[in-house]
Amino acid sequence: MSLPTRADRFDRLDPESEARWSKFVKMNQELYVTLLGLVVEEVRLDYCRMRMPFSTRLNQAAGVVHGGAIAGLLDSVVVPVVGGPLPRDARFSTVDMHVQYLSALVEEDAVAEGWAVKRGRTTVFCESEVLGATSGKLIARSILTYNVSLPRS
């Protein structure tokens, strides 16, 4: 099943930024995104799509994927969104995140899309969603706020 995507609504990043953020989960083998097994599938200006392959290690006791793993995916998918147009030495972090869990994820990959809703000088507002890769079910969605610190000139 091919999931619908929002990617066509967003412009391409410049080639250097696209190459850098496409490798986001491979930058350091000790990052949380590596523990979750996340894979960047597409990155554009103000948009990113990632996959979290199914693994029983991500399950909770009832046999469904743990909400913490899903929240990690919802948050991580917007990191390239926020960082894409910023200078390399900019710093940014989540300052607020609201998650709605709408359905259980059982024995299938999760696919997340994240996008910027509005950018300010020091704040970026984002949204993200997770779908079941096989079922197409909407699993969870999130509204996030990131704080940005630009390097001093």
C-alpha cells in the first residue's frame, strides 16, 4: 500500500541541506533516533517523512508499539523540518509538544510526516502525524513548538 504524502506541497531544500538532513539519523550511532531505528525517506523545505520499522523491542506489554516510541517519531520527524533552512551551527529544541494517540500500532512499520506551520525568528511551530505503513491508519498526531538560537555574528 502506498501512503498518501504531503511532500509535493513543499519546495525542495538546497542540495547541501537536503544531503545533510537526509543523513540525520546516521550522523551519530548513539542518538535516540538510532535506537528507534528511524529512517529518513524524504526531506524538503519545511517537510520531512520518516519510517520507524516495526520491532518487538518497541512494544509495550500488551503487544502494541509503546507510546514513547511513537512520540519519539513524532518529535524526531520535525528535526530536519526545523533545521533545514537554518545555519549549521544553529541550536534548536522542543519546548512544547502535544500528542494525540488515535489508534494502536500493531506489528507494522510507522510512517511519519512532519511540517512547519509557521516560522518566527526564534520559534518554529510544527505538526506531525504517524500512519501505519500497511494499514494506512492514523495512529497519532502532534503539535510541536521549537525554540531556535541562531549563532551570534
